[in-house]
Amino acid sequence: MNACKRFLICLAALVLTANAFTFSGFAADGDAESAAFKPVLRFIASSDTHVRDDNDLTAGRIGKMLDLGYAAAQQDAFYNKLDALVIAGDLTHDGTKTEFEKFRDAVFGSLRDETRFLGVVAKNHDGYKMRRAEMRSTYETLTGNDADFHVVIGGCHFIGLSASSNDLMHYDPGQLFWLRKQLDDAIANDPNKPIFVFHHEHVLGTVYGSTLYDTWGVPYFTSILKDYPQVVDFSGHSHYALNDPRSVWQGDFTAIGTGAIYYTEFTVDMTRSYNPEDAYSVATCWIVEVDGANRIRLRGMDVEAGKMLCEYILDNPADPANRPYTPEKRKAASKAPVFAPDASLSVREDDGRLTLEIPPAQPTDGMPVVLYRVYVQNKLGMTVGKDWTMPKYYCVNDQQTVEHTLRGVPAGKYTVRVVAETAYGVQSDALETQVEVGAYLCPRCGKTHQGFTGFFAAVFHRVVWFFSHIAGKR
């Protein structure tokens, strides 16, 4: 690489790193558009609090979430109110009455008079211990809210749907007819304002986690919402990272994934519902604001760290021309991350186990690096092993390197290659290094195995041990 090219990559990495990672509290340093944004409405959008009888973790996070909303209001010289808290389902973990009571106490114990609480109850966790009609009734009695609601706050319409009271239907035809009527009424009131819609499950084929493979999406709302470009639809259920760029989707309408207060989750390749080791330490929500021009500012918050993860400003979604976040446009805008010119990949070998220390790659498109892919190649250049690992992009962290372990690598000499990848599959140039793996000692049979034949022999021994171990337990 010549000196000029090396300099340009360094400069790009430094500039874009500043843009992507300088968020602290509520200020995006140097962002003139955000600094000039003057809200006339502010609310929190969240989901999946999963309040439990035997654990105060998420109940405490509800208070922290509200504290963030009030802090955002207090720091805004133009508009200092938090108008609403909205929680889109799975309020409780097992759907017991005592959990609903604990949820109510957590919300109303931190809610101020200026802030309205709105929420919906979900088919799954909220309905575990009760029939649906009883679930809805319990929620309404304890909170004083309707399970299906349409209210106007700050001139904007908020519409929410809970799971049907009919145990045989997820959302019944009466609810879907009601939803369309509410949307028509909202448009008749003002067709140029965003309409905020809330339900638990993602609309199928929209945000991250909503595909048929993920199974977190539902088809009930698509045929309705496609007729209303004003709609900004919030949903949870998947727990997938809200600051992943795929969690903000635009098409015929706008859809936003809320993340979760309880824990975070992902789909990577064909691994569905992947939970990193720190999944339960992560809690996220959106602070949503609307200005006088009907623009929307979304600030994704790390509730435990009390800091901002990401920020979007959407031009008035009522105009179908305002669609910069379609999957096609996002993918086209995705550019390859870069490693620093002096970055090096460290690999330690121990008895067939490779431990990698991967230096951080930096984005060049304002979107986070979401994966590192690892390839092990033999001396002929053939890939004999591959894996992936995830950096902690889903929360506020000080992670400098990513450590990853590959096990069961047979004896031989290899090239280990690592590439960084965006949410849309665009990859960096590879970091690579050479490593030599000694004879592989099988922990089950105690024998030393050489090469690929020995490696598969070791795998066979492990399978035999596994089934004999299971049989011995019975």
C-alpha cells in the first residue's frame, strides 16, 4: 500500500469514527441538524420489560428509562416535557397478577404528572397464566388504560393494539377493522402528521428480526399499513438490537424495532436467537421527538449506561418521497469498514485451540461493524474452517479488541484471515497471520491425533462419549 493511500484510509477512519462514536448523553457533537432540532412532542418507545415476581432487575430499569426521558427533557432549552411512555408488550414475564401489579408500581412509581403511560399486552408472555380476556381486563383494571387505545398527544395520534381477547386469534377481524377506522380518523384530522402505531410483534418483512426465518414477524397489519404513509410503527418481541441499522425500516410506511428492556438478541446467518454472553446486561429504548415541521428525531438509548447509541432524523414520513431508510438504499449506502494501517491480528495456539485477538475495525458509512468473520486456510489456500464473532456494537462499551476462540483445529500450518462486516454484508480487507498447530490431544480418549483423519476420529470419540454420558444419566 503506498503512503498516499495509507494516509487517506487513516483520515477516513478518524473522521468517521468521530461521527459514529462521539455520542454521549444526548449531544451528537458537531451535528448541526440535531442541534437545531426543536421538539414540540417527546415520548419514550420501548417494549419487553418482562417484569418478574422474583427479580427486580427490569422493574428497576423502567425507572432508569424514565430518568433518561426526563433528563432529555431537562437538557432541552426549547421543550422540557416528556409527554408519554409507551411499552409495546411483554410487560410481564409470566403474566401473573402479581407481576402486573409489580409492573404498575414500577411505572407509576417513577412517572410524573406531565407524562402519560400507554401500553399494550402481548399474546405470549403477558398471556402465559391467564386467558386473553382476563389478561386484557387485568391490565386495564390495574393501569386504567384501554388495552386497545387511540389517543391524541401534542397533536399526534397514538394507536395501540393488544392481543385479541379471543384465545383462538392473535388479532381478530374486529381489531383490524378498528385499526383501519382509527387511521382514517387520524388522517381526517390532519393528513400531514405522523401517526404512531404500537403492537408487540414486528410487521412481517420490515425491521431486523421480522423475516419468516426469524419468526418474530406477523402478517396481520401489512395490508392495512401499506395504505398509510403517515404511519410510524413501533414493535418489539424479537429483542433485536435497536441500534442495528436494520431496526429502522421504510417502505410504504415506517417501522421501528424497539429493542428490549430485558435482554438483547440477534440472528446471524442461520443462527437464530443468538444471545451474546452479556445479553442480559443490555437494555435499550427510543426517545422519540417531533418538531413543528413534523420531522422525527429518534435517539436510541442504552438504559444501563445512560447514553445514546444512535440517532436518526426522519423528514415528515407523511410524504412518501421521504424514504431514505429503505433496505435497498441502506444496502447501497453501506461501505466497507477499515482496519488501521498498523493493525495486526494476534493468534495463540494451545493443543488445537486458536485464540484470536482482533483489533477494532472502523466504519466508513456511519453504520456499526456488526461481525468479524474468521477463515482458516491451509497451505493450498483452501478454507478448512470458518466462524464468526460479534463486537459489542449493541451497547455502550469500551471494547478495544475482540477475543475469539476456535477449537479442534487439526495439526498443520495455516493462514488465519479476519474480515469486518456491516449489517448489509459489506466486508473489509482482511487481516491475516500465519499459525502452526501441533498434534491434537483428544480430551476424551487421551490419544494424540494428527491431521484431518485424526481430527474426525476425535470428533467421533466426542460423539460416542456424549451419547454414553446421556445414557448413563437415565
